[in-house]
Amino acid sequence: MKISAVEAFECDMGWRRLSFLKISVDDGPDGWSEFNESHGNAGVAAAIARLTPFLVGKDPLAFGRITHDIDMLHRPARGGVNRQALGAIENALLDIAARARGLSVAGLLGGPVRDRLPVYWSHCGWYRLPRVAKFTGEQPVRTYADVRELGAEVREKGYLGLKANILGLDDLDIQERPDPYTRLLANTGRDWDNRMIREAEKTVHAFREGAGEDLDLYLDVSYSFDLAGYRRLARALDDEGLSWLEFDHEDPAGVAALRSSVDVPLASGETQYGRLDYRPFLEARAWDTAIVDVIWNGLAESVKIASMCETHSVAVAPHNFYGHLATMISAQFAAVIPNFDTLEVDVDGVPWRSELVSSPPKITGGYLQLPDAPGWGVEVNEEAVRHYATH
């Protein structure tokens, strides 16, 4: 069995893209993975293309050797787009290796610890702002009364939790900063202000009123603040019962000091690459929950990261804001690690998103049932991927 071809596809949802990798073999099952070219990650497909001559002709079952060798090639410039390209390749090779043996990826790695995975509704409200709702077809969220209704919808549909972003519905200047990463560019000096804090409070309070006291409620502010702003925000939201405040920051000691000064649990790590990036944060005791992106890091590397987290008594939650194939990849990861917390799922999406796979993830009563079919447990509809691909 040898790798015969490598091909990438990109499907545009309007406000972001879904990207797929297919690795074909000459005598056996093909492998698929999903990756990400949105939000500053342009170039992953190009990095994969540069590696194609290195892959063609190799035995896909020797995925450990292939990923090791690519990692050595990337050593002078590890992380970033290079790591994401390797993650996509690693995941597609795992799909091949599992299918060739008639196993799920979880079965390939020793079998699942659990087959029912608690999930939460991610980007709740954000994907219903008018600029996104025009692509999804959902009823737009325009007021905090709408947010309360959406919180009630999450509860009524049986989800165990929801994750929000700062919506800024009463402050259009804040709402018109659509990408939280750009907020730092829009400020000088102090990168938080009382207007943003107030809008965060309104967002969280409205969701809490609608969803009730029992649902897990998470707030994700990405890179929106520096440490002083995160501290101010955490203290402002102390009475809302957040399950975690999620953010990104590159200073392990600073984040650890923040954690010791606030009561709200802290979750972070989605922008870290490989064990080397996670190590200083774990050693500093900076996080309550580690967010691990299985699509960026590759599932095999992510399992190693989760093992490191377990030795530091840190729970792990996959970063998963992609399509249905990525959800199933993250689910296989969540199934095999003992310290799994909860699985992120984007509920809202374009109507044709479900056409890209044989069946969307089955979520009942707030839990995703892990399939036992080979590979990722779901088949990619290649015809639909090619139909919706922009290139």
C-alpha cells in the first residue's frame, strides 16, 4: 500500500471556510481530514502541497515515521502553518490506518474510554448576528431579549452548555469589531474599557436568564484583552457562575498569577502547538482546562498533549469550531483520553454543511454518541465536497 495522491479542497461558507484533505492510496482505503484556512491561517493548503512529493510513494500505515520525519523537516520553523499542515496529514493518515484494519481511530489507539460525549453549543449568538445569519438562514439576534430566547432554545434542545462571545448588541461600535483579534488593533494603550466590560456582562447575564442556572455557560474572548483586562472581566462576571473564561495569552507566569487572583476558572491553549508549547503553561499551573486543537496539532500529538495535562491534573476540552468531519475527529480524540471535559460543537452553519458527510453527528440529550464505524466513523461525500469547493 502506497500513497498515490494528495488533494486539498476549500468550501466557502460566506463568513469562513471549511477545508478538506484527501490522501489517496493505490491499494486500500483513502483517508480524509479537515483543516482550517480561516482567521489568519492562510497557507496551510500550500504547505501541504509542498509536502506532497515527500508523501507520494510512502506507506501510509507507517504514519508515525512519516509525521516524525516531517516534524524534523519543520524543526527550524515549527508551529503555525507548518504544524497545521502536519496535523492535517497526520489525521488523514490515521483515517487510512484505521480503515485498513476495519477499526475506528479510537479503536486503533486502544479503544474508547467512553462512547457518549457531553457537548456544548459554541459561538452561540455570534453566528446569529445579522452579518452571519444571512448565510446560515437563522433568525438574526438583534437585542438581548433575543439572546434570552436563544438561551432558552439551547436548554430546550437539550444541550448541556453554551459558549458565547461579547455580542455588543447595545453598543454598535463594539459589535462592528467582528473579529475579536482586531480589537487590539483598534485600541491604543489599555486594551479594555468599561463599554466592553458592560457588553460582556449583558451578554452573559442574558444567556444565563434564558438558559437557566443549571447549564454550563462559557465566555470566549480570544485575544481581546491583555492580562489586566482579563482580570477586570473575570471579576465583573464573578456572580454569573461561568464554567470558564476562555482566552489566549502567551505569558505562562502572567496567566498563572491571574488564575490565583480570580475565582472564575480559566481555559486556554487553543493557539498552542505541540507538547513544547503546552509544557510551560502546565508547569506554571496557569490553566484549569486546556483547550487542545486536534485539527491543528493532529490527533496522535493531541493525545500526547492530553497525557501531559493529565499528569498536572488539568482537564482537556477540544477546540472544534469547524465542520462535521472535524467534530468526528475531535470526538475520536475525546473518546480515548481519560481527562476529557466537554466537546465544542458549532450548531449553526450553512444549510449545505451536512451534505459534506454521510451523516451529521448525532447529539441527543446533550451527548454525542460515538459511532463504531471505521476511521472517523463518518464517510465524506466527495461529490458534495467537490461541488461546493471554490478551489
